[in-house]
Amino acid sequence: MDKLAIEKKFREIMLKRVKGLEPSALKEDTDFSVLGVDSLAFSWIIADAEEAFNVPIRIEEAMKLRTLALSVAHVDKKLNG
């Protein structure tokens, strides 16, 4: 899966899990906390990502995934080395 496909899927997950999030507000480098992602939503986002991409994301790794860009890069690295 290429980076664009990963980003598209991650955007879908974010829009599903963060109530009231507008697609235009989801910029690559905007911190998730600014977007209204609380700890429960973040947990669901990580769980959805693990399922969607079939990759494990350890808690230590998840805590570093604060933006869309960081999340996409992390999943891309796990999938494509």
C-alpha cells in the first residue's frame, strides 16, 4: 500500500472517530489534540488503524503519533520497510 492510500484510509478513520471534525481541518501537521482527539477517540483510532493496515502499534509507538503525517509515516514504515 502506498503512502497516498495510507493517508486516505487514515483520514477516513479520523473522520469516523472524531465527532465534528471537518475534512478541511485535518491537515498533515496539525496535532491531534488541536483537532479534539481525546484519549478514548485516540484509542479507537489506533485500534482501527491496526485493523485497517493489519499492523500492530505498540503503546510506546502510538504515543508518538500526534499528527496525520507522523501516523502515515509510521504505518508506511511498518508496511513497506
